[in-house]
Amino acid sequence: MRFTWLLSLLVLLSACTYTAKITDGNTAVERKQYDVAVPMLRREFKKAKSRKDKGELALNLGVSLRETAHDEEAADWFQQAYDNNAGPDALREKAAALKRLERYEDAIQVYTDLGFEIGSKYEFRKDIEGAELAMKWRDQEAAGKQREFTVQPASFNSKQSEYGPVYFEDRLIFSSDRQGGTSSEDYKWTGRGFTDLYATAITGGSVTPFDAQLNTADHEGTPAFSDNGKEMYFTRCFAPGKREDAFCGLYVSERTGDSWSAAKKVSFVKSGINYLHPALSANGQQLYFSALMEDGWGGYDIYVANRKVDGTWNDPILMNRAINTQGNEQFPSLDADTLYFASDGLVGMGGLDIFRTHPLANGRYSAPKNLGTPLNSGADDFGYTIVKRMGTGQNEKTLGFFSTARPGGSGADDIYEYSKRVLPPPPIDSTPIAYKNILDVTVVEKIYEDASNPSSNVRGLRPVPNTTIIARIGDQSRTVTTNEDGQLSLVLVDDQAYDFRAEREDYLAAEGNFSSRNLPRDPDAPDQRYELELEIEKIFANQEIVLENIYYDFNESFIRSDAQPTLNELSSLLDRNPTIKIELGSHTDCRGRDAYNQDLSQDRAQSAVTYLIESGIDATRLTARGYGETQPVAECICERCSEEEHQRNRRTTFRILE
């Protein structure tokens, strides 16, 4: 398992709510039951007659093989999909699979071809940069350059998944979905069990469940222990239908003697947010973790919470842009004041790579350093932990473990051992250091499969040249125009808040911000570059745009809590663009009486409008309109429509009025 279940838990939760029997591979993929999908899709592909059907089946088979850790075969099926008119998405998937397989030259060629096909080389610049860096490191290793790390698979890996090793009282505690776990059900994403916590000796040997009190039928993973061994923090993810809060949360258990108490949710954990991967400082006063929150920089970010006098925790603090990116930062671990973490937002070899950073004398963190090959690979590498050190100075050797999804292991994710030695210091450079932090602000827009239809598939992003950017720095403001690459580059001043607004005729304005507070001043990396994307949306007047994730209870029209984030985003868009007016539309499926559906859809549209008005949007800019069942997007005979087709027709939309 690639740990995708934690990255995509919301998708999983919606997928798991289906109870109907699955009879075809495409439905199995829609419901995230990838292990179930593979044999079905193989049979269906052999029987398919049209290229369209073959392309769809091959793409879904490639995805299913990817999600069940069979990248070599997945790459071939993605090519089959592309050859059968599945489009550039198939090539994008193939390139990512090739990168995970460390076939970097092939991956670069596919990414280059993709750039030409979708009309944007910008879209794949980081993928190519990472592949070129990996090739450089590989060539240096082949040329005999001294290596900091040597690695090998741990002896206790199974055919299932092992990850997240942590050293505790001469044992290694880790997560696994191996056979014999607490849950009696199979997890249909992988075809294996739910994850539990296990223990083994550092030197290998038998593997046993960690604690019967803590392992449950739900997912448990990524533990962290206090130095005195009396507290344990870990991640628990509930399956839907068992709890109201079906997200991943952080939990704490206390030890008395040899027994661990029933786990309690950590005090700052809020409902509706995914919290992952706790790590505790040596003095027990700081708790680091990864979470997906609205105040983050994008994707999962690393936060730190400080302990109160009463033992509870203050609200978490988002760590700065020296560490967090617009991608995912996860699996923090600590060695004294050195912070290790995994990121796919910093330039790396592919997937998650392991980085390290530490506080400098000036109070800032050093620029994150990629730990390079062979510790990192083209696949996901994460969960770095130190077991012991031997020797001192140049003779010091560090031993530990980490997790990886690289090919050649025993299962999906595996735990590897590493040995790290101290390399000779580089020659001393007496040249005075000139520090420079640069921010590249790029204005981008979506590339639609059908350029005239904002509801068509999005192929990628491309820069928008000659766009006006209003930059606000403190109480100062300046207006500039992006270059032909859609970019504005500026040298950052320390400890400043930067706010940007991008405007272009016939586009909706976009806004973004960046903080230069505590950016690195690292003598080993004095020049640092950061990126910020401002995505502007082309205005498609009088065209319907579906608002995702807005659902209503049966026969009800009130706005549920899970619909509020989407409406909040729409409210922000209207705030940024005060001159536009919109129509909020609501549609039902074909079941029920026409008049009833019309009234219900009008009530639902009005509920969305009322929510926006209460959010501060002027009522004169908003129109509510219920369409009932008169404008289905899935054309099917009502009695024969699938539940998925009914769901497509039950939608909330908006259109910009001229």
C-alpha cells in the first residue's frame, strides 16, 4: 500500500458507503475497490470491441495496478490506454509510473511529449527537474562518489505492507496490514487487511501485535512515544458508519506498568480534518504532525503544537515555507533538534522523498536537504527513524530504518534498514556569504479538453502572459505585468507578508499570499527559490458550472456542513470579483413527481443563495433557480438509470450572468 489511504481518505470514505454488489471493473474502480477491479478489468478488456471501451478499461486497469503496487505492469496498461484514445491522462500516469520505477530517461521523454500534447511545458517542469536530479545522483554513485547511506530490506517484511517504523525500548514498532490483524474484513482498496501496530526486535525475529488495547478493527499507524515511555501518540482512521467523525485523528494513550490505557483524542483535534503522523520532542513539550487544514500552504503540511502546563495542547502552529510547500509534507520525526520529514513538493526523485532540516543559530531553519540516493528512490520514501549511534566525529555511524514503496521489496510498502556515516567536510570557502530568497509568482489557467466548455476535463495548467499583478507588501502596493512566461520574480525582504492579486480582462481575479518570515539563512544554501501560483479562471458567461460536494439530505433543502466548504469558496470568488452576478441552480434526478421536484430544487437553490447572503454577498448579485428534473446531464431512461447517473443529475450549479 502506497499510504494512499491516508492521503485520499475522503475519497475512500465516500467509496466505502456502497453496499450493492459490484459486477464490473469500472464500478469497482469508482468505489476504490482496486484489488477487486483487476481481474474483472482483465476479462472485460479481452471482450471489448471498440477502441473507446478498450481505452477506458485499460486506463482503469492501470490505475488499479498502480494502487495495488504493480507499477511495471501499470505502465504498460497506461500505454495501452493511450493507444486506444484514452487521452493525455494515460500518458501522465505512465510517466509517473516510469519515474517510480526509476526509468528516468523514459519518464523525461514522456513528460516532454505530454507538454507538447497539452500545450504547456510548464505543467511538467518539476517532474523533469526531479528526474534529471535523480539521474545526476545515480551517475555520481556509479562514478564512485562517496555515499552517506547504505540500505537493505529489513528481514521482517511480509508480502503485505509495512511502514512507519519507530524505535521504542529496544523494539521496533511499525504499522502493517499483514495477515492476522484485528479486523476480520478485507480492505478492498488493497485486498489486504486494515492496519495495526506491530513490534519486533531490532535484529529481526518474530513479529507480534503491539497491544490488544490499542489495535482495533480500524486503521492504526505511525506511533510516537515520550522519552519516559509513559505516553504514546498515534494515528487512528475510522471506517465509515462506525463513528460520526470518519476522519483520521491523533490519539494518545498512557502506560501504567505494562498496560496501555484506552486511547483518547488529542485535545486540539477538530472534526472534519485529517491529522496524521505524530512526532514528540525529546522533552515532550512539542508535538509535530501532518494535517490538511484550510490555513495550510497546500496539500498536507507540518504543524507543531506546544504543551500547556496542565498537559493539554495549545492550538497547532503552521510551520513556515522553509519546510511546507504547495505539495504534501508528512511523516515528521525528530533527532534532538533535527527534523526529518517526507515531501513531494520539494524537488525530489519521485513521490515522497525524505528531507532533513534543523534550527540555525539565527533561529531560522536550514534549507531542507534531500537525503539523496540510495535512501530516496523514484517511489515514495518516508518514515525515517534513528535507532542508535556508534563512534564519534568522523568515525560516527548511525543505524536506523525507513519506509519505502520502491520496486524489489517483499510487499507494497517495505521497511528498510540504513547505515549512515559521516562524510569528510567540504573545503572551507572564505568568500563572504550573500543570502538571497527569490519568489517566482506565476499566473496560470486551466487547459480544458474542450476549450469552450469549463465542465470538460482539465488537462493541466499553462502560464498566462501579460497579466496584471497587484503586489502588496506591508502598507505598500505596486502594479506590475507578468512576462511572456506568465511570471513575476522578486527578491524577498525578510519577515514580510506578501499579498498578490492577478487580474486580466475576461478572467476572474485570483489572490494569493506568501510569508517571508523565518526563511532560511543557511550558509550551505544561501540562495533559495520559492514558487506561488495564482490560478485565474476564464469567464464563461451563461455556461453551467457544477459545484462539487454539495449534497442534501433526502427530501430536505438545508445546507449540510459538508457542503459549506464549497459554498465558502464560491463566496470568496464573489468577494474577489465584486462586479459579477451569478445564478445558483439546483437540479434533481427524474424520480418523484415533476411538481415536487421543481419545488424541492427551488428550495435548495434558495438555501444556497441564503447561505451566500449570510456570508456577506450582496443579494442583488444572486439569483436562485430550481430546474427540477428538466435538464439531466446523464441521458438515460429513468427506470434504467444507474445510481451514479441519478447522482450526476442531482447537482448544484452556478452560471455567471452577462
